Amino acid sequence: MKKIILSSLFYFFVASLFAQEIKINVTSYSTGLPISGASISKNKKSFTATDSLGMAMVSIFETTEFEISAVGYETYVLKVNKSNATSLYTAKMIPSASEMEDIVIVASTRSNQNIENAPIKIEILDAEEMKEESTVKPATVLGIIGDISGVQIQQISAVSGNSNIRIQGLDGRYTQILRDGLPLYEGFSGGFGLMSIPPLDLKQVELIKGSASTLYGAGAIGGLINLISKKPTSQQVGIFTINQTTLKESNINGFLSKRYKKFGYTFYAGVTNQSAVDVNDDGFSDVSRTSSFVIHPRLFFYPDNKTTITAGFTSTNESRLGGDMKVIQNNADSIHQFFEKNKILRNSAEFIAERNLSGKNKFVLKGSVSDFKRDITTHEYNFNAGQLDYFSEASILINQKQHNWVGGVNFLGSQFKKISGDSSFINKVSNNTVGAFLQYSYKFKSNTTIEMGLRNDYHMTYGNFVLPRVSFFHQLNKKWGTRAGFGAGYKIPDALAPQINDYAIINILPIGTAVKPERSYGYNAEVNYKGKWGEENSIFINHAFFLTQLNTPVIATEQSNGSVSFANASKPIVTKGFDTYIKLKLEEWELYAGYTYTIAERKYLSDNQFIPLTPKFRMSYMLTREWEGKARFCVESSFNGYQYRQDFTKTPSYLFLASMIDYTIAKQCHLILNCENILDYRQSKKEALYTGSISNPHFNALWAPIDGRVVNLCLRLSL
């Protein structure tokens, strides 16, 4: 025995003298993104795993064969010959066709959880979908978000084109928008927010329906949308798109990224030019004249294998002009005077530092500052104002076998100030909040997880808010699972937040001292089914029930003199219903189908309690066929049920149909032809878009598309 021990010690001593250290970078073959938590084995024994950047350090002292495995990917075998070994190896793992929904979420839950088993339901638009959308609608990510069941994109202005995202029947101001976990689109700065975010710059979009205030604070009553930017990999990435539409829109976009040993970078730049178009020939633009330029560089620093520091800057410069076509064409006269021009400048800086601690624990420090300016000029007034948004946060993640803790503190605020222009009621607004949060997850055996969270926010004007949340997931068997949850939320009154109606900003009155914050309680319950057969066939079904009660809702009322005031209603707003979607894969075919039934009511009214412009039911589907390396074809459709106008009359139901083909010219060159609204359904075919005169029009609320059929042709080039 003594000889054996001495021999072993001598062996390891010699091995340590002659061992060579190498790095293995594990990425996805299809997306090029790093894979964290990939297991690296030698001689069938696992001995290490990749970090959050997909990197791992291993030692070799002879020719060695490594097996690399990760959930949702085929096993990758890497053979390293010590005699000619290099310092870095890249393992590009191929996604397993038989796996479905095996996606790990970090940003929206702050913990490394499998999306399928997470106690809180999260829906993902992944890198492949971002890639497709960057060639279909290169200027904005709004279109693809609107394809998700239970999500409604509502255009609130026919003149400027401004739009809101509504979830489960609630107004757009109850949807919280984040960029890499940073809140940049609140109040006055929320206008035109997502309309200027291009999909080419994004890795994925994470969406939570229902209350999600515990980790991210006020505002996420209807839901939360987190836009996740791309990160660099060791492979040089270069993507360029050139796009032209029949609606006179032109786009040029470019993205570059590369990771080196100690630093990396991503760089996005995009230009959009849109001519004003009067689709229905009524003399007013249905699409505003738009020019925009977006730039987003980010630098990544890697001082060691455990630390990542990210610094980024985003600048958006945009101009929109809509209204009377003669005014837009510089032919204004005594009758043709109506127009609205918006000049928007948004500059944002971000900082994120991540440190991997022992085990799977992590410390994160992040912050952002965003300066938003909007100059509004119409035939009646001029209003120029700005809002400064700031945010900082420190958080820690503690991951154990059965226990998971997330805790942190944050500070966020905004300063709105009128810069110049005509007389207005609101000239200055300040909001500041300090918060602390704690979330705990416990996994019972391997099939049940319960998650509890608590947030405490202190607003400098409105005082203290305590927000509890609890959610539960149980895997019944290999095919069936169920989850349920409850969460509380709140919303600070904000007269500058976008409303369903597009009120003139100089007519908006400030929030009175008697107006109280809105408080909400949200409930959800759902069941999942997952099945697969053969190598390439699978199905996933989700059926969810939801209910949200919004107490002391803040209601905007337009007075006879045109001014807009705000007050709390005596009874709540309640939205409830169910949401079902199916994902089916049959060899080369993929199908997504969704159905949403929503009852959205204003209980403070004695009759006609429905929330206007909310479809009671909506169905959608997307069917895709791919010929690997040759082409990809997609057809999608949505059927929107009737809605109530604000005068209590019903709108017609309508069908929206679109189709796309992606043809591979060469390995790095694709040509994409897409057609939106094939049936050319327009609201203007059913009713006039405005009442009144050419000189003084009053535009009706929008419940259907107004831009009609649009065809675009895009060329995508990759390095």
C-alpha cells in the first residue's frame, strides 16, 4: 500500500511539472453564443464546467480526449495532442433536434434556471428569431413582440406612429421595458422607445406576462419585456443588411463583434429613411416621414476567468414628420396647416460588472444613465423637454443544490424638465426610489420548485411599498407540468406616461396631491405538456389562466376646454382570461399557434365597463418549412376579434396574413422577400381615420393597421 501511495504521489508530481494548461471556449454552432455550465469530462468522469462566458481551463500532459456536454446539445468530442497543442480551443456544439424548450434564463429571473422548469413563466424570442426579424423589419423589434399570444401592439397616433405594448388587456404604461436589465423607458422617455430598437443588435427577448415587480420594481403590473444585447464570441462576427420596402422605407444595418483574450467588443450601427405615405388618399400621412440613426458600441473586459466588465453607449437620433401631405411637401397654405414633428435624441450609457464567486455564486454591479430629449412642433404649439433617467444596483446570487438566493439593493430615478416652447402645465417632475429585494427558491427532489420573493421600495414622494410574490412549479411526470403564482405590484402616477389616447402634451395637467399610486394583485395558473417521438418530432402545449386586479387606477379625463386631468377611480380595473399556445415540430416543419381570450373591465363604471380597443379574443399561427442550406419559408396569420370603440360601438373582426421566403445565394449571403398584410386590410377601408376639417382634424383611435400591404426585399451578408 505504501508503494502504491508513493507511486501515485510521484505520478501527480511529474504530471504537474509537464502539464500544459489550455482554454476551451464552448459556443453554440447555430448562434455563436457562449454556453455556460457545459460539462467537460475525461475518461467518462466530469471534472469541470464552463463559466458564464462559455470558458473553461483544463490541464493536459499527454494526448487527451475530452467529452463536452450541455443540455439541449449533442455531445462534442475534442481531441488535443500535447505535442502541437495551442492555448485556445473552440467547441461549437450542435443543438439537439430532439430537445425542445431547454433554454436557460438568466436576465429576467436573475438565476440560472431552465425555462421549462422555472416557477415563473418566461417566454423567449431567441437568436434565430432575432436573425429573421432583422431582415423582415430591420428598424424595430416591435413586430416580433406583437406575434406572442397575449401581447397587443397598439398604435396610438396616426400622425407620429407612436405605439404601445399592451399585455393581457392592460394599458401600455403597465408594461415595464428593460434593456439588459436596465430601465431606460419610463414616463416621458418611454415615448417611441421600442420603435427605435433594432433586432440585429439583440441576442434574445425575454417576456413575463403578469406581475413581475419583485426583482425589477414598479411598473411591471401587466408584464415585463427584457431586451438582451448580443455578446462577443471568439469567432469574428460581421453581419450587414440592406433593406427596401414598397412603402418607401430604406434600411442599412451592420453588426460586428469579436472576443480576444482580455477584451472584446460589439458594435451596431443602423440608418432608416422613410418617406411620408398617404395610403388611403385622404390628404394625411398614414406613415410619417422618418429618418433615424442608431449606434450602440459595447466594450467587454476580462481581467480574469471569473470577472466580466461591460461598458456601453447607445445614441438614437430620430426625426418624424406627419400630418397634412401638402405641409410635409412644403406646400402649406391657409387651409393646409396641420402637422406634427418630433425630434428625438436619446443617449444612454451603461456599466455592468459580474464576478463569479465560489461554486455557482455571482455578484453583479450595474448602472445606467440615459438622457432623453424630445422637441415637439405642431401647427399650434412648440414643446421642447428632456428627461434624465438613472439607475444603479448591486445584487448577489447564491446557488446551491436545492437552495437558490437572489438579493440586492437599487436606486433609480428620473428628472423631467421643460427646456423651451409655448406655455404648458407641466414644467418639472422628479421621481426617486430606493429599493431592496430578496428572492428564495427551493427545489423539492427533482420535480418541484417553490419560489418566494419580497421587495420593499421607498419612493421619495409616495412613501413605502411592500411587494410579495410566490410561485410554484411541479413536474407531474416526463410529459406534464404545472405552475401557479401570485404577485403584488404598484405604479406611481405619471402624467407623462403614454396613454391609450394621444393627448397634446401642452394640455396635460400635473398630477394632483390627492392622487394616490396604483396597486395591483396578479394571479396565474397553467399546465404544460411536452412530448417527442422520433429524432426530429416534438410538441409543447401551454394553457394558462390569468387575473389582474388594479386598485385605485389613475384615470385621465379630457375636460371641455381640452385640458387633461388625472384622478383615482373608486373601483378597480380587472383583466382576466386564458392564453393557450402550441409549438409543434415535424421534421422540417415547425408550427406555432396561439389563442388568447381576454375580459378587460373598468369596474368603476356602471355600464359599458369594457376597456376600449382590447380584442376579446385573438388567434395567431406561424408555419415554417426549412430546406437546410437552401431556403426557409414562413407564413403567419392572426385573427383579431371585435373591439369596442370609445363610443361603445363594435369594430369588425379582421384577418392579418404575412409570408416570407429566405433564399440562400451562398453560405454567407441570403436574399429575403417578405410581404406583410397580404390581404391589405386597413381601418380606412371600414371608416374614416379622422373627423372635422382639413385644417382642424380629430383623429379616431386606431384598432387595425392603416399602412396596408407592404413588401420588402432584404440582402443579408455575413462574415
